[in-house]
Amino acid sequence: MRPLLRAILCGLLGAAAAAPALAREVRHAALVPVERAATDCFAETIGNNAAALAHARTGHWYEAAGVIGFLCRPEVEAMMRAHDARYGEGAGWRYFRGAYTRHLGRELEGRLAPLLRTQSVATAAPRGDAEPPAEPKP
């Protein structure tokens, strides 16, 4: 009987310890759409801006986001308001300046990978300033 009681108690204690982590995941799941909207905005805007894309190609994500950041202000503000509503006043700003910003570079790098690769393209067409082909000698 004792081993069974011990197993039940251990199971209950383990479940109680896991409950806060699960509750955090469930609370954060509601915020995923606003976070994704902000990240989508950053990715699209960086991809469409030559200066921001130049920073991104060198791995300077903070600078790349800084070039276009004001364009994504509505999405970022919505994300911060959602965090404030969920976790209390000021939580959105702390999240944006902390965890979100730390992971933004990795997210953007994954989304913009095709634009970041340097590609060489060969063409068979002669350049406009090229000399005309030499005539074959008989």
C-alpha cells in the first residue's frame, strides 16, 4: 500500500510542478498571432528595403529593423498592448525590448534566407559594349 501511495503523491506533486509551466504556455498561445503579425511586418518590410536588406545580409538585424521599424509600429504596439492586457502594465514594453528582440534576428534570418543568399547568374547574351565577334579567317 505504501509504494502505491508514494507513487500517487509523487504523481500529484509532479503534475502540480508542471501546472505553472503549462499555464504559461496556454496564456502565451493567445499572444502568438500578434507576435507573428509583428514579425511578418518586419520580414516583409526589410525584404522590400535595400538599406535594411544590406544590414540583414551582414547579420546586423537590430540595424535592419531600425531602418524600417516605424513602418511596423501598429503591429508592435498591438503586440505590446496584448502583453500588457495579459501580464500587466509595462509587460509589453519589457517583452518587446527583451525576449522578442533577442529572438527576432533568428526569425528574420529564417524567413529572409532566400533574399540573403548571394547568387551569381551567368548569361550567354553578349554585353552591349562588347566587341563584335571576329570574322573567321579563310
